[in-house]
Amino acid sequence: MSKTAKTNAKKSSSAKRKSKTEQLIGLLSRASGVTIEEMMKATGWQCHSVRGCLAGAIKKKGHEISSEVDNDSARHYHIKSKVSA
């Protein structure tokens, strides 16, 4: 494999990968929402890092996040709406 082919292979595989913030947005977009534990498992982050991303990066992208406690006392977060800029 030539050097150019290796470089192109690296670019195409990394282009398909989603950032962890994008992964969280995908999880938050589900109708059922997502728990902190599920977000921690998906990203490999600790609880405070997930909460920081919710409060910082995701809100800066214009998403409004809401949370609800369901019958089994688990808090589910989801994207309520995208705020227009």
C-alpha cells in the first residue's frame, strides 16, 4: 500500500467517526431520552464531564435540554428543541 493510499484510508475512517458530543446529541434526540449512566457508558466520561458537556458544548450548539424523572426514579435527559439563532 502506498503512502497516499494509507493517508486516504486514515482520512476516510476518521471522517466517518462521530465526536463524543455528536454521539451525546444523537442519544439525547431519542424519544425516550437518555440517562447520565448511558451517556457515561457511550463516551467513557465521568459524570461531571457528561454534565459539563450538556451545560456547555451542547447548549452552545443551540440545543435546549430538558430532563424528567420517570416512574423508576431514573432521570432522563433529552433535547427539547433547537433554539434558533
